[in-house]
Amino acid sequence: MGLLAWAMMGLAIWHYTIWLPDRFWGGIVGALIASIAGAIILGLVIFALGHHGLSIPGRHTTHIVTVLYAIPGALIGMALAYLIGARLEQRTR
């Protein structure tokens, strides 16, 4: 259940990319993949640090705080995709 929550949080944050110029590596789909991947990966890492082992939280261990673990990961993933895309765009000019 936690994995689904992290993926949905990454998807929700990705919707705000409409306000940014499309310089993402892979376009808007690249931003989507980076956001979801970053949310899941950092969500797993933060949850593993707090619970002494790599696991996906189940239905009864998923709380609102568990969902919030995904926010920094989604932002970091999209920032990396944006920086790579902007750098590639500058090289092609």
C-alpha cells in the first residue's frame, strides 16, 4: 500500500510541471517517470532507515507520514531530469 501511495504522490507532484518550461530529459513523459521513480526510491530509503530494513509498508503500516516520504524524492527526480534535459538542450545549440 505504501508503494502505491508513493507512486500516486509522485504523479500528483508531476502535475505541477505544467508551469515549467519543457526542458525535461525525455519531455513531459521523462518528467513523469523521473517523478514516480524518485518518489518510490526515496520513499523506500526513508522507510528503510526508520524501520531498520528494506520493506514496503503494508495496509496497516501506511500512514499520512509514510505518504509524505515521497515528496522530496519526486522533486529530486524531476530536478535531475530537468537539469539533464537543459544541459542537453544547450549542447545542441
